[in-house]
Amino acid sequence: MVVLEVSRALCSTSKHTVDAIDTTNHLISYTYFEGDVFKGIIEKATHHIKLTPSSNGGAVYKHTIIFKYIGDAKLSDEAMNITKETIKNNFKRMESYAIAHPEDF
């Protein structure tokens, strides 16, 4: 089991729903729709993750987020950078776990 940690600076609570899991095409989509991370700026954030097999036996990871903002609100550059850094760090944790425990996959 992989445990993902959310930075305490970002939020302490959130709710999400899994929208789709496509094991054939290696896709997962999920939506965060409530939580203190949104701070009245975001209505929801939908994540789309796709793993594409590569020729070297690994995979290419692509993570896209679609934000639905409240009114004219937008995330600051700092908040966007924190979001990107958090996703990158979580991916590195998952990757490290997968390398250390290939029998789980």
C-alpha cells in the first residue's frame, strides 16, 4: 500500500470522488470537490492520470489537472507551484515504493 501525504501547508481536509479507472488504457480520473485547500477559489479540481508504456520497459506518467474556479478567481503562481511540487513529490514516493517492491505490481 502506498500512502500519499498532503502538505499541511496546503490543506487539512478534502473530499474526492474517483470518476474513472480504465485498466486497459492505464487511466484514472478523480475529482476533488470540497476541502479547505480550495479556500473559496476553486469549485473543483479534476485530475487525469495516464501511464503510457515506454520502449525501455518503463512508463511515461502524465498528470493533467482541470480547475473549475469560483467566479473570476484564479490560483496564484505560488499556489500553482506548490500544487505542482506536491504532485511531483507524491509521484517520487510512489516511484520509490514501486522500485523497492516490484512484487506488489
